[in-house]
Amino acid sequence: MFLNQVLVRAVPVTSSSAPSPPFLLRQVSFSAAVPSLDLDILCCRLSRRHRLACLPQSPADALVVYQRCQSHAAAEVASEIAAAFTGASVGEEEEVVCSGSLVAKAVECGLRCLMLERGWSFVGESIYVQSTFAVIEERTDLCALNVEVRSGLNDDYEFVVSPDAFRFTALKISDVASSSVIETFQQIKEVSLDGCNLQTACAILPTLQEGHVIGFSELPPSGQILDSFTELCSVKFCILQHGVETNYSYHAAVKLTRGASCEKQWLPSPFVLQGPGLQPSPKSVRASKAMSSMRSFIESLKGDGCSVVCCKYPLLTVNWH
């Protein structure tokens, strides 16, 4: 999936007559380590509320990146972060110098706010999906975009966009457990599965990290607090509609198989998808769904005050794999 790429250059309409002002930043420093999940949730809330980049750098600090017209809002954001954690301090306003990656992150943050406002969900590192991941959407062909943000050579932004379409299926205990294991689960409300195999392979929302289901429990394991996790899913990824509030009766233990952490993680069962998670749609609908995704992306940029000045590799010539 996401093998085909379209290069889109977008220029803010105000930059046609004058150069875009430089990005500015304020740094919020912490005297001690802060809870990374709490910081992430707060930064996401403030980013969406004020449409600027609030970037957690846990445990050391957080960066607020913005443009001159957002200076007042940025000062409010920095003060609110500092007020939330004991011993925090706010640095002076300074210009972002020679940091294309930081500017790209700021643009990416703005794009995420824009896409979430237009009804898309966000999963993985850079994938946008026209879906709430509700149970009724299982095996439905869904529009998707993988977007890499780069700072342009002049005043423009570059988006390397890969439009596509996929299906998903939530993993259920009946998919991976034998009848005897299910019977045991009904009696003692917690079971472990033996070994990791093709049948237990899964991907978890919202990160799409791959792993294997190794057990189930009716109640959250002792010491596992899922409220913050579901809050982050709602604020940052817009996937709480997956049914986490009302539509699950057990939790799944997943052993991650890639990334920095390979430890066991407990999740509400609706957040665990079968196999690799995202399964390509049939060719009969895939190209048309992908083109619909691309059109929606272009229209979103234009509706947000950007002029799309270049689109390489027209979709009509793209080969769908």
C-alpha cells in the first residue's frame, strides 16, 4: 500500500505578494521529568484549539512553533503548559533558524488540525483515513492518504502524498482462541494464549504497531489505567468512535514486535486489528477511492487559503499495485 506518490506544492495565498514571515518558537522547560502521556494530551489539545504547533519534547521541554500573527496565542499556550507542571518556565520568543525539520513539523501539525476538522482520522506516523473505525465499517473500502511534509525551497510547502484505499477487520477472541480457551475465559475471565503465530498477528490502533495477541482479560489488569490512552486517541487521532466507550467487553494483551518497545501492552479489544491492520481494497474500487482521497486533500488545502501550484505525476498515469 501507499506505493504511488504525488508531489504537491502549496503556497499560502498571502505569499504571492510578500515572503512568508519566519517561524518563531517559545520553549517551555521543566525542572523535572513530566508524565509523557499527560504532556502529549495537553499539547494536542492546545494545538487543535489554537491551530499552531505544540511539540512535546518529554522529559526535557516542549516547543511552541508559530508565525508572527500567532504570537499572542503562542504566549497563552506556553503559559498554560507551564502552569500544568510544577517548576516549569517559559523562554523568550525567538526565530527558528536553519531548521527545516522543525518547520516541517509545524506545517505537519497544522495539516493534522486541518484534516481532523474535515472529518479524517489520523493513524500510524502519517496516515489519514476517512473513517471513525466503527465496527460497522469493517470490510468497507475506506479512503486513505499517507502524507510526508517537507519545507519547500522558497515560501511553499511540499507534501509527498500517497493516496490509497483499504479495509480493516477487528480481531476477536474467537479468531485466535480455541473453544476450550474461550470456555475457560468465560469462567475465570482471563486467559493466556500459547505462542505467537500467523493467527495471532495483529496491528494496534492508533500507532499501527505490529504484534501478536497473547491473552485476554475481562477487566483491565491491575495498575493499567486506560483513561489517558483513550483521551489521547480522541484528541490526537479522532478514533474514540471505534466503540471504546460502549462496544467492548474485554481487553487484549499484545506483545509488540517492532519499535523501541517489545513489551506486553493491554488495550481495549476494539483497538486491535487483524493481521497487518490495513488491508488493500480490491482493484475494482481502489483507484477511484484513491483519486477521491487526492481530490479531497487538494480541496482541503485550497479551502485553508493555499494555492496549489504544482502537482507532479498526475493520478491518471499512476499504476496501482
